[in-house]
Amino acid sequence: MAPDTLHYSSSPRSSSPRPAAIGLDEYRQRRQALMAGLPGSSAVLLPAATLVTRSNDSEYTFRQNSDFHYLCGFPEPDALLLLLPDREDGEAVLFCLDKDPALEAWTGIRVGAEAAVERYGVDQAFANSERDERLAALLDGRRHLYLPLGDDGAMALAEEVRQQLLARARRGARAPEALVDVAALIHEQRLIKSDAELELMRHAARISARAHVRAMRSARPGLGEYQLQAELEHEFQWHGARAPAYSTIVGGGANACVLHYIENAATLAAGELVLIDAGAEFALYAGDITRTFPVNGRFSATQRSVYDIVLAAQTRAVEAVRPGATLGEIHRGVVRDLTRGLIELGLLQGSVEDELDARIDDESYKRFYLHSTSHWLGLDVHDVGGQRRDGEPRQLEPGMVLTVEPGLYIPADDDIPAALRGIGIRIEDDVVVTATGHEVLTADAPKRVEDIEALMVKN
């Protein structure tokens, strides 16, 4: 959306229609694509996430394992997905929590094995109480067992099954001969988003943008950072996002220079900026937006001079997103733009004309710009997928989603001009690579100075 046509809804009660959930056919196609790349006599073993105790008899809010969700969409903890290519009785087998009316009265209705087949499109499902007797038989004769090697629970389960089958070797049982990491194969698939996934991510981005607009409208000197956090997360949940996609960052003043500042405990002061890095998670897909704006609604001349440098670098980096580009190329362009700006501000020595390349080469910019420009985005906020392929930087392809988030973080050190000390600015958007260029999912969150000030002045 062009900057001069941005629309910021004033009604917290209005919301855009919810997109359709991922269909069973798409989950089936994902499983088939994974199995198609495996050698003969293989199997995949993939556990769901488990509940984690928060305190005594209460648990953290459950969030499904992203890889498990990607392949079947089953929402409960302690489940197990088996993929068994070419099995006559069905290739996708799910183990899930037993139906238990007494426990369900306390913790909610469980899907159960019978309903799992119909509702989630697997070929067979069994209760977890049957897992011990069935699992070894299902894996008997499968030479390669693909599983997440970094998952201790999965590894322990695989070793238990292997020992059971070795003990039955005299009766003809055959244990898996090799354990192979399945994560990289799933992650390669997850890197390219389908049309249905992109619709969910657009919705997460819209919710996230509305929350940032709400925070801008709510900001004023004297509020706690935590109160802006409450405004953001209220908006997330009001529009159907069950939780933030990551810990919300609200950093006023010099707190903005702490990249992962999550205390959110300070009081916002007039004359300072506040940096908010926050995104909604909708149907497990992440939004991820950072905006920086003045607490009192007006940038000072010094604040604007730094902000304009970051915004110009971010704008050019977004424009560089297209098929064939690489994350490294985009980052190098940002480094060049920010280094030029740091020289102009007097924070790096030299002249732009003569010493720009030298300041880039000696990496002196890293005192003020500590991170990369982009990461993948999807079911995880720092989503999976390698940034290199066959030893070379991976070229962007349609369907990839990435963030673009340059920043400058000026420490409050004695050698820094007083007016610049403690200024932290980051601007971040979520961008989809399209066939002809890119689409900015988060364009509804204002970032031009005039748009931010106009929005805040209306309050």
C-alpha cells in the first residue's frame, strides 16, 4: 500500500475476516513431498511438543512443535506422527492422547484416535496406550529412521524401539540400521510458503500492524513500558491471535539500545523515543514488526537525523528484495547506507567520499549496528531454512518470507555527542518474495516521520 493511502482503523472492535485454515489436502501433500525424497524402506518419526510445567501444578500455555504442526496440524501435546512410505494400511500413522472422561473434565476434550483420522486426515490413529505394543511392529524392517536428532525424547524412543527389535532378531525382526536427521528436509520444505500460508501470514501481519498503531496512539509521557505492552497484546488477542509470536520488546530511551530488552518496566519520558518490536502469532504463523517513535509525538531534529538514516537504509533494502537477490547482498547494502550515515553524524571518522569503504572494511559500524538485516519468517519468528545452498548464498525465490530490519544503537558513552547518546532506532517489516519483486505484509504500520506524527497528533 502506498504511504499516502495508509489507513489506520480507529475502531478496536472492527477486524478483517479470518483466513481459511490450512486444508487437509495441503498437509497430505506436505507429507507426500517429504516421503518422496526418502530412500526405500525408510520411516519418519516425529513427536509433538509436550506440556511444560510453569509452577507446581500449572503449565505454560501449550504451543505445538512447528515441524510436527507443518506435517499434520494436530493440536494436542504428547502425540507422535509416523510416516511409513508404501505401507499398504496407510502411510501416515498418528498416536495421540487416550480419551479419558475424568481428565477431560479438568483439561478439555481430547480428539482421540477415532476422530483424528477424520478431522486431521491421517490414515490410521491409535491411542498412546497402544504405542508400546504397536510402534516396534510398525518400524520393523525400516532400514533408515528419520527423526529430529536434536530431540532427546525422539532419540530415546528410537533407541527403545531399536532394542526391542534387536531382541527379536532371531524371529526375523529387523531394527533400523541408521538414524538420520529429518529436520533439514522438513525445513527446506517450510522455506517456501504456500498461498494458504501466505494468507495466514498476511492476517498475522495485519493484526501486528493494528497493534503498533494502537501503541502509537496510546503513548504518552508517564506511561510504563509495560502499559504499551498491554495495549499491543490486547490488540493481538482481540483479533484472534492467541499469543505474541515472541516476547514483546518495549524499550524507551536508552533501553532501545538493548536488542532483546524484555523487562518493559521503565517509565516513558517526554523527549525520548520508544522502540517496539512486537508481533502476533496467528494459527502458529508469526508477525514481526519493529517501529520507533517519539513518546510525545514529535521527533526532535537530532532524533530525526538518525531516524532518516535508518529509514532510508530500510526502504532501499526492502526495494532490493526480489527473486535472485541474496540476504547477504541486502545486508551489505544496509551496511553501506548506515556507515555513510554514521560518518555524516560524526560517529565514525573520515569523509564519505574518501573513507566509506575503509569504515565498512574495518567493521567499525558494528559498534552501532550489531545484527544482520534479515531472517526468515514463518511458523517460527526466526524461521527455518538455510541461507546457503550447495555452499553458495541462497538466492531468493517466490514464496520466501523475510524480515528487513536495519537499526542504529548509539551507546551513552563519553566519546559520543551528548545529543546522540542513548538513541536506539530499528525499523522492521515482513516481506514476501513474489515472482516480480516483493510484497510488504506490514505496510499498515506507519514508518514515515510525517505519518507517525500525524497519527499521534490526532490523539
